[in-house]
Amino acid sequence: MGSFINSQADNEICEALNKRFSDNVDPSDSQGRTYLAVLRDHFRNRENFLDRTHHLNRVFHRLARSVTGSANVPRARDSRRRWFALLRRTLPAPVMQAIRDQLTAILTQGGAANPAGSVNYVIFSTQHVSTRSGTFELFDQNGAVPQVHTDANRKTYCAVVLQCNVDAPLPDAPNEPDPPAADPGETTLAVRKRPRKGGKKTKKPAKKSSTGKKKTTTRKSKAKKTGKRK
Amino acid sequence: MLFCDHLSHQEALEAKQANREGLLAGLLTDFRKTFPDLTFELQLDFSIINAQALRLANRQLVTIYGGLALHPRLGSDGLTLIVLHEVGHHLAEGCRSKRDPSLACECAADHWAVTTGMANLRMRTDRSLHMRVAVEELDAVVGPRQPTKGKYTKGNKSSGCWAGGWPSRRSALLARDRSPQRAGCCISNI
């Protein structure tokens, strides 16, 4: 999605999802796999986080934090609550099911029967358009199978597009649980650790016990203290 | 687009009464003639103040929403620049958007709009774009929604990206000769 005016919360949401489903190498993965490959592995072997026991607001929260480290998405609390409310209760049931179905297809084993399972990356976007149902829809008409495209670099990708038929801002949701309550059976998604400012801190060696030795001042450290420079 | 600003009903009504729809029809005719491979859509029923480039089902879409199309502070030049920018997302080469790698990044789209895009439009349709007028119109619309400081971007001054704040973007649009980076767009929200 390219838009003329940046919309902060929209961009944060799409970017977090795009990164989680991208072919960028996941820096926290010891095997050097892509974000999408790591997520597929998690989904297939550890936790089906798209089944009916999992809630989409919680799933989004976990996916987003697995790429930001600890920051919530969107950063603005009001926008975040509005977004969580949309995922938890505003979206019609067929849209929620289509989201589960399309993402499941992308994360399950790929092959001739399921080309989405082999795509290199996924793009998430929103579009305002009149829909047949007159409300939200997941492109195309809440279908369960995402369309597979090929980009200019011969990479395959899926576009997951939430279509919105409503011409109104998302309603405020001041009482929306934030963060969403945990779902049963959650296993930890690999989380990228945020790099510390100023690089990696090394552990300082333990201080030697004072034996009454006098500190010797070198010429260099003396110059440093007095602010002299050569 | 779920969190975009909306144009008031009153403003939209005034624009419709002022024959804005005639202006928009002419604009889209010229763009369709110049860029026949793209699909241009006018969504006047949606009051979002924005426009969008999107690849969907093998179609290259450019959508102008009602909030921008009917905005009382925008005239022909401002709208032409906006649509050229969206076309630039599809047709510009170089740096890709982090949000959608199938599209050019913001700077590449801007630069393409005011160089190649503008030239193509003039050649095929005689429609000219007065850059200073366009930028002045956009001052009132984009400026308040795209503040200067780091709200929209992570600081990465070395990349040369100008799309983070309206003042830097405005300067780059007017200068035209400043080409964008080939890679490493700094627009990043997470």
C-alpha cells in the first residue's frame, strides 16, 4: 500500500505484519531462517495459533511484539484499543474466518494443492471500497484461499487485503483489554530482542579489592583529566 | 487507511456544488490516457483524506478517496501531483516500499512524479503541473497531518530519505533534481 499522506497507526500495523510474514532473515533465529520460515515452523510444529481457541486480537498482539521486541502496535494507546476491538468483536464472523483460513493456507505445507504455503512473503493492506456484503470483507469475498502473485524479482507472495465498506473512523474503545488476555495453549513466539543503545554492553570485570595501593596516574590520563590535547 | 482523517460532510457538499466532479473527470481522463495499464478509481463515497496505490489481483490500482478529491483547499495542480505520486508507486524504479515491496518507496514515487510522470502527462495530454501552486495547496492538507519530527520515521539521516516530514518532502518536490536513494528507504514505523 502506498498512500499520499502517512497514517501512523495503519502503517505500524501493516509494517509489523509484513515484517513477521517477510523473507527477511530473522536475527533471533539461530538457523538464519526468514521470519516467515520461523513462523511456519512454529505454526506447524508447536502451536496452531489460528484455530478457534485463539482470538485474533491476541494473535495480532503476539505477532507484532515478536518483531518489535517489546513495543506495542500501534504505539498510540487509543488507536491500539480501537484496532483490538475491531479484531475482537467488530469484524463480521465470515471475515474473521477468512483471516484464519487465508493465514492457515499460507502457514501450512505448500504444494500443488496449496501454493500459498510456499510463497516467499505476504503483504497486508487495507482498502476502502464498496463490498457485496455492505460491510468489511477480506479480499476476495471472504475466500479461504489467498491469491498467489509473482513480483518483479520472481518471488511469490500473497496479498491479504482487508476491505472496508464503512465510511467512518473506527469507534473509540476505551474499555478494550490491552493487552488482550492470553489464549490457552500459547507457546512463546521467538522474540527479537531490542538492541541496547550504544551497542552490546560487556560485563565489567569484578573490582579488585583495595589493598591500599595508590592509583598511578599516567601521562595520558592526566591530560584527559585536565582537558589538554596534543 | 482505517485511521486516516475524514473530510466533513459540509466540506464535501460544498465541493460537489462547486463542480469539483467536472474537474475530477477531466483529470482522470488525462491519467487514463497517459497511463493505460493502470486502473484509476475515484471513491467519492469515502471521506478519507488520502489516496492509495495498491496491487490487487494483478491490477495496478490508483484510488483517490473523497476526502482528498473533494478537499476545498486542493485544486487541479495539487490533485495532479497526488495522482502522479500514486502512479509513481507503481512505475518508479529503485528503492522499494517497506510496507509493500511490489511498490516504489515514497521518495522514489515523489521523484518520479515530478520528473518522468509530469513529462509523460504533458506530452500525452497537454496537462501541465504548476509545482509551486501544487505544493502551496498541499501545505494546508498534508502539513498538519505529517509533522516534521520523527513521528513517522525512525531517525536515519544518512539514508537521504525525505518523506518523513512535509517540509523536507516539500523542498525535495520543488527541487526536483534530487534523486532518491537506490535502496534503504528509512520510512519505518516499527
